[in-house]
Amino acid sequence: MNDIRNVIIIGSGPAGFTAALYTARANLHPLLIAGNLDPTTSRIKGGQLMYTSDIENFPAGIQPPNLSAYPSDEETEEAIANVHGLSGPDLMKRMELQARHFGAEMIEEFVESVDLCSSPGKVYTIVTADGKEYQTRALIIATGASSKRLGIAAEERFFGQDGGLSTCATCDGANFARAGATVAVVGGGDSAMEEASYLSRLDGIPKVYLIHRREEFRSSKIMLKRAQENPKIEFVLHATVEDLKGKPHPSAETVRFFKDKEVLAAAVLKDTRDGSTRELPLGGIFIAIGHTPNSEPFKNQLKMDEAGYIEHDGRMRALPSMNCASAEMRALEHVPGVFVAGDVSDHIYRQAITAAGMGCQAAIEAERYLAETLIADSGLSADAVGLSDETIAQSHWSSEREEGEKMIVERIAEAEECVAAEN
Ligand code: NAP
């Protein structure tokens, strides 16, 4: 049997690594179950950002400009002109290194199942695809979401900004604009309207097609109207994408890496009414047909919305599912020690920075939960061990942060000694 861990984090996107960083710095020795680098799975280690080339909207996530601490105006202007975002894999590697530097342990495995219902508030058991078992007092679920794909064979050939097929206009749109590409968005929901509107605002993009398989839309009326009235957006209705055609990569002759690579040249559309097909020339295509939260192992254990996003109580604490077999679990206001962060619980913002923020919140809540549990287990009051609610909370924003954390850890150790002495 494995040791019982203080905290296990499942997921290695911005939410997971941020939770790992915070819990590691709080000396909780977290274990992060990261997935691995198998590109055929949507649960790849590093998460959705592993499919994104340039990230330009993660604060401070830029190539370091060569700036002195007190630069002149000219130096600052030059640095501004030379700002470049990091690639998705680069950003994720940095997050991993930072979390591991502070003591987070990481394993490259996939989680197969999690038992939350058997003993809520005690020890949770996690089983990986290799059949290994891990036990933990606190669990942070940061398993993310996967973009839905069209399911056509050509999709994988063009996936990624270099190929021309993307699932994130906010992440990749600017590169298509720089290439002056005509692009299309597939879908008829709010995501598709939002992506099309966003792309239309990019100067370099001359035209945006919105391809949808019928003439009714799931999107809100206001977002639909905005897209319909946008002169740069042309709706192509009753159409599905059957195939994608490519042409040699522009650098195929000069750069060895691109020798056999193709870039998107056109989409083959099928008319859903009469089955006829036609080619639509395109430099980029964005698939915006929804996301699936990676919440499968928690079904019938945690409360989810209709689409499977895990709900929390505003403090990242997961809520019990009314389908849970255990009556004890169903009666709880929230599931003790189980926290959720990032895209698995967020269908609105879905940004790396919001996921990272939620990872931080979940970590602080987990830390607090462990301290409180320990005190409760000792049978002493928080006051008796000098660890009040306020003290726990304040240590996180104290200017003497390290001292605050050290104090908590020491007090917990003292509390443990108290428990041992009492037994
Ligand atoms: P969605 O509402 O489920 O819409 C998905 C769209 O993709 C539908 O139009 C669907 O067509 C189409 N689709 C699904 N599978 C397809 C396939 N294989 N081939 C072609 N088309 C396919 O998903 P969403 O737009 O991502 O929105 C999800 C949730 O997030 C919604 O609640 C939405 O309101 C919210 N959201 C809000 C905002 C905002 O308020 N700013 C922005 C984005 C998302 P059919 O209609 O024919 O099924």
C-alpha cells in the first residue's frame, strides 16, 4: 500500500501546475498526476496549451526582454517592440519546472478511477491506467477539458497553427492574421459566434466564413445578430466539413523540418440538403463545436452541470452528486478535501490565466482544509494550537509569506506532537 499523501493533484495544465506550486511551497509535498506526452490523447501532459504555438495573453509569459531594472524610455520602447509570447509547450514546461523546483512530485500516468464516495473526508483512492493506487487526504481536480473535433481523417494532418486548423481563435488568430489568411469557423453556438467576431477584428484577416450544419443556431440571439451584421463574416449554412485539402508548406523547400508538411488550402463542404460538395479556399479553419470537460472519473460522485462541468461552492470545494451511492456523501454541503480548478469546472472563461488563478485558490483551500482537519483530529481547538482561521488565511498574503507558512507547518507539527502525546 502507498503512503497516504497530503495532496494529490490530477491534471497538468495551468490549474494543476499552479496548485502544485502553491501546495509545494506550503510544504505539503504534493503529488501531481500529469498524464503523458502521447499526442493521440486529449489528456496530454501540459493540457490544451500543448497544441498552441504562441501565447500572447499570459501576463509575463514572454521571452525575457533584455531590460535593466531602471530602463530609459528608449530601452523600454525597444523592449515593447520586441515582446514575443511563449509557445504553449514552453509555458507549460516553465510551470512544471517551477512547481518541481519547490518540491512537487510528478508522475506521468493517467487516472482511470477515483473513489470519493466510500469515505468522504477521510482518505480518497485514485487508481491509474497502469493499475497503481494512490491515497490522499486532499484532492485537487484540474483535469481540464478537450475541444470537440469534427472526427474527419484530415483533421489530425492540419491540427496546429502551422497546419491551419485550430480550436482556439484567441490563442492562434493573430498568426493567421499575420499571414493574411481567409479563415472559417465551424459551429453554430456562442463559441463559434465569439470566435468569428474575434477573428473579424484582426486587421490581417480579410474574411471569416461561419460554417454551420443547419439554419437554426444554439447561440444567444445577441451574439448571432452581432455576427450576422458583421460585414467581414459570411454565413455558410446547411454545410458540413467533409475533408480538408492542403498545399506544401511555404518553407518546405528551405527548411528541412517542413519538407513533407502541408498547410491548409481548402475545406470540402457538403450541403446537408442535397449532398452536393464544393471546395471553399481557406488559409485557416477554427473548430468551435464545443468542449467536453474531462470529468468522467467523477460522474455520479460530484455534482456536475448538464455538460459535465464539475460545480463548486465558490471556494473551489466540490459538491456531492445526488447519484452518489453513499447517503453520508449526499448529505454533505460540499465534499471535504475535494477541490476543483480550471476548465473542468469553467465553461465561460477557459483561459490559461483564469485556470492558473483557480489552481491557486484550490491550493489555498486545500492547505487550509488540511490544517483544519489536523486540528480537528487532534481534538484541540484552533485557538489551543494557536492556529485560528484568520492566521491560516492571513499567512497567504502576509509580506512575510515564508514565515507565515513555516509557522503553519510548525504549528501543525506541534499539533501532531500533541496528538501523539495524548495517545
Ligand atoms: P454549443 O452551444 O454546444 O454549440 C455547439 C455548436 O457546434 C452547435 O451549433 C452544434 O450544431 C455544432 N456542432 C456540434 N457538433 C458538430 C459537428 N460534429 N459538426 C458540425 N457542427 C457541430 O457549444 P459552445 O458554442 O461551445 O457553447 C457552450 C456553452 O458555453 C454554452 O452554454 C454557451 O452559451 C457558453 N459560451 C458562452 C459564451 C459567452 O457568453 N461569451 C461564449 C462561448 C460559450 P447543432 O446546433 O446542429 O447541434
